[in-house]
Amino acid sequence: MMSKGPVSQFIQHHYRHFNGAALVDAAKGYETHLAEGGKMMVTLAGAMSTAELGISLAEMIRQDKIQIISCTGANLEEDVMNLVAHKSYKRVPNYRDLTPQDEWDLLENHYNRVTDTCIPEEEAFRRLQKHLVKAWEDAEAKGERYFPHEFLYQVVLSGELKQYYEIDPKDSWIVAAAEKNIPIVVPGWEDSTTGNIFASYVIKGQLKASTVKNGIEYMVWLADWYRQNSGGKGVGFFQIGGGIAGDFPICVVPMMYQDLEWHDVPFWSYFCQISDSTTSYGSYSGAVPNEKITWGKLDINTPKFIVESDATIVAPLIFAYLLGW
């Protein structure tokens, strides 16, 4: 194991109980999983890209500590939006005090609020839109089809966005992922701003819906990837938040075992969830890891960790530990 820096030493010394201890245990379990030859999927729900998780996540990708990502369409696009329009973002530290009129005023000024951060519509969405639309049109003209993340990779790797960069690109996890060409699964991509933009072009008859590959095709692709990568130590599952970003990819295992009746499919071999959703009534985000045993997702012996806290605090600390910071 690598020597640990001051952040890692701090959490090991101070985080001894409750969620603090769970954080350390999860980080050590992740490290052991990789050291024994395992691979890791990281899933991103919530607004992790707007929270600028890329500052630590990008380095995790560069250092081969993540082999595959599942994320919402919002997290896919919002990392790039922050990359090209960061200076136009508006921070609202007093967001809890905003009145409906304050919120309306933000809308009138073309700001879309995510907790304490407002995304500037013109600079962020539209700056990206014209380049994505060109990629969609070019593919359709050639009779080609791609996944949502592949279209974004094309735009990022073309260099066309460099003219707009407003943060250091090393802090963009999409740039890191594109440069390494690591796979991303984006279930429910249509529930995103770029998905809505694409739908508008379909409604206007300017693009075909089939030009962007869909969620079922993502699942088919993921089943093949899992078959090829789950040998040996297997694939771990590091889930930030809940929702479709986590539930969609974790289901690939029971789908293969139960629906395809492939009985040689290994369970996920590590599981950690960071969630601020406490155990609740039927919510996926609030389901404890043991519930996943009943769905054929995790084995009895799968190392399981849950850190019930704010992912914007916990994830960078776990990543810092894994990076030896």
C-alpha cells in the first residue's frame, strides 16, 4: 500500500466511530478490493458534477481506481457545463431563505438553481448545445448511432470546447474519462437537459430518436462488459446516492442470473453506498445493503458498507484516502 498523506492520516486518527468509522472501513475495503485485482464501478446520483466532485473524481479515473461509471444524464452534462461556463455560475449561500419571488427572479435571469449553485442557462447549456447537435447530425448523416456518453466524448476529444474552458481541465472528470475512454452507463439519459434538447429536435423532425442509443441497449452492453470483467476478484460497486444511477447497473447481475438463467454469474464483490437518505419506506436510496441480498445483487459474504452522510463531504475524503492524499 502507498504511504498516506495528511488527509488520510487525519481521517484514520479522528474517524473512529459511527459514520466516521464507516467511511474509513469503506475506504480500506475499496483499497483492498483493488489491491487484490478487483475492478470498481462508481455510480453518481444527485448533483455531484455541479458539486464539483470532478476535483477528486478525475484523479481517481486517471490513477485507474475506477474502471466504469454509471451516472444520470444530469451528471454527464453538468461536469462539462461547469468546465465551459464556471465563471458565470452564481453561488447562493443563503438558498434556504429564498422566497418564491427570489426563485422567479433567478429564472428570469436564466439561472437554474441546484441547492446553493445556479447554472447559467445561456453560457452552459447553449454553449454545449451547438457542438452536441452537430455531433448528432453528423452521425445521423452517416447512418451511425452512439450512446449519449460517446457523443459527449466525441465533442470533448475534438478540442472544440477548449476555447471555452473556465476551470483547469484536470478537474473535469468527463475530460479524464474521455481521455482514458472508460465506459459510462447513462440510464434514463432522456431525463436531462441535453436529453430534452435532443427530444425537441426529434419533435421538430430534424433528428431521429434512434440516433442516440437507449437504456435497453446500455443494459445489453453492460451485461457483456460484466461477463468480461467479473472474473477473479470481481467487480465492486461504489454508489453515491441512490436512484437510477445505482439501481440500473446493479440489476445487471440478477438479470443475467434470473432472466437469462446464466448461473455462473458472480455477485458484485464489494458494495458501498454513501447516502443522506435514512432507512425509509420503500425508497431505493434508503435501502440498507442487506436488502440487496434478497434481489440477487449481493452475496452474503460481499463486503458491505453504508455511510449515512453528505456525499459532497464523504466521497472526496474516501477518494483522498485511496489517492494517498
